Amino acid sequence: MFKKLLSIFMVVALFTSVLAACGNTEDKAADSEKKGSGKARVIRAGIGLNDKHPQYLALLKFKEIVEKETNGSITVETYHSSQLGDDRAMMEALQLGTQQMTIPSTAPIANFVPEFSVYDIPFLFPSEEVADKVLLESDVAKELLEKLPAQGMVGLAYWENGFRDLTNDKVAVATAADFKNLKIRTMENQLHLAAFRELGANPTPMAFAEVFTAMQQGTIDGQENPVATIYLQKFNEVQKYLSTTHHVYSPFVVLLSKMFWDDSSKEEQDILVKAAQEAGDYERQLNREANTKYLEDLKATGMTVTEVTPEARAEMKTITDKAVEPFVDKIGKDTVEKVKKAVEDASK
Ligand code: KDG
């Protein structure tokens, strides 16, 4: 009798443990279902800069974190050098859901959310430290990101393109007067164009991928970008002169398609934001090291580097301030005032 009871007990215990195991499997499946509908979803991430730039290295860091933290329920495919198109095309693809991520400068974003042009105000940020405090800590910087979902995009984090410097093939630019008649490519942004016109240059908007060839063929005299971009995109091969104008500090924004965001669980959304922020800290560190190192390397390649004096920069600011006034209403007076106050507070 005892043996019979023992065997019944063992069968019941075995059955219970099998049920529990199934239950766990079902929990896992449900969890994965909750996370990302069971099958791995793919983020196709495209940028304009090449695979040597800190922006791409940080995108690889983002990929590593997301794939690890989501246990592969989200995977990231990375495309550099405008393989998926220029900034405008890639942002439109995010709106359509045919691409899931891109990381443009804020300047082209202003064509979708005009308020982002506040970051195009020349000489707005006096240093990287102040830029970090405003972009990473101020309410107004967050408020600007919150305007993106209405355009079908979610801003996960600010990264750094950096202080933009002028290159050209005609003259060593040391003061505002030296800009006269220079054919300068700018990003596709009305405030950038207006600022260079005010300085006496002859600016033309152009997608980033076309810039090298345009300089090589002489259809433009120059362009303006941070040193890391100038070096890593080999602009020094077709440009004689670099001037450390530092005329605009360009943030990047990590943009995610809102369609992908809405299909993600809360847990995945938190992972995506945290990964973008962590990769952003890494990108700023790499970018600053690169901007310092590559300035020396550009000198070593024979580029004539003109260190623009604070006095010359102040004169350039006085001139470009006149270009800003007509844009204040378009950006929003409130946004301009809030950002300027944040810069002032961060500079104390
Ligand atoms: O996709 C590259 C652009 O967003 C930007 O990073 C490069 O600053 C740039 C420019 O001049 O277009």
C-alpha cells in the first residue's frame, strides 16, 4: 500500500514540475511577447558621417547595449556615409517607418520643428561645459525634444557634433571682412544661410554627402564643420585654410521613428533611452579627444590653420546677431529667451 501511495505521489510531483516548467516557458514567451511581440525587431540606423567618426563609434555602442539589454528582442543595423540618404530623406523615412533611427545635427531638424533653430544662433554656447549643462540638464532642452513626436520622431538623447569651424580654398580667414564673397556650403538651414550672408559670404545649402565633391570641383570655396569631421572626411585634401571660428555649437539628436517607439514595451523604451544617453556620454568623450587630436593632425598635413582671436570672434557675433533677429518669431520668442537664460545660468 505504501509503495502504491509513494508512486502516486512521485507521479503527481513529476506532473507538477512539468507544469511549472511549461508555466515558466509560457511566462518567458509572454514576457518576450510583451517586450517585442516575440520576434526580434530591427532598428535600421543611418548617419551621414563615415565609420571613423565618434558618432558612428557611439552608434555601435548603442547597438551593443540595446541588443544585450533586450536579450535580442531588438537588434540594430548600422549604416554610415549617407548610405540610407541625406538628413532630410532619413528623417522622412522615420516618419514613414521605413527607417527607424538617424542622428542628424539639430540644424536640419529645424526644417521639421522650427524651434530647433535656436541652436543655430551663432556664438550661443561659450563652451562645451555650458552646452552640456543646457542640453543635458535644462527643462527647455527637454521641451524641444518633446516637440518631435508630433512630427513622427522621438528624440532619445542629445549627442555632440561640436563647435563648427570654417575651411576654404581661397584665403586665410582671420576676421569678419575675410568672409567677403566666399562661396560657403552650409547645412540646409535658413538661419545658417542668413548668418553667412550677413558676414558678406555667398552661402549655398547642400546635403553633407555632396560637400567633398563640390569643393574638389570648385563649385564652392569652402564649408564649415567641427575639426573631427574636417579631418575624418578628408576635407583637408581639397581645402588649404582652416579658421577656428567656432561660430556655432552643433548638437546631434538621436532620433527614433515614433512608429517603432509606439510598438515598443515600456521596458524597451526605457532601455532605448538609457542606451542613447550612455552612448552619448561616450560620444562626447571621443568627439572632444578627436577634435583636439585632429587639429594638430590637420596642421601636420600642411593646412594653414588660423586661430581666430576672441576680438575677431566678438566682431563676427555682432554682425551675425543682425541675422538672428528676423528668426526669433519663427523659433519662438519664449524658446529663444529660455535657452539664452539657460546658457546664462550654466555660465555662472
Ligand atoms: O548626417 C550628417 C549631418 O547630420 C551632420 O552631422 C553633418 O554637420 C554636418 C553637416 O555639415 O551636414
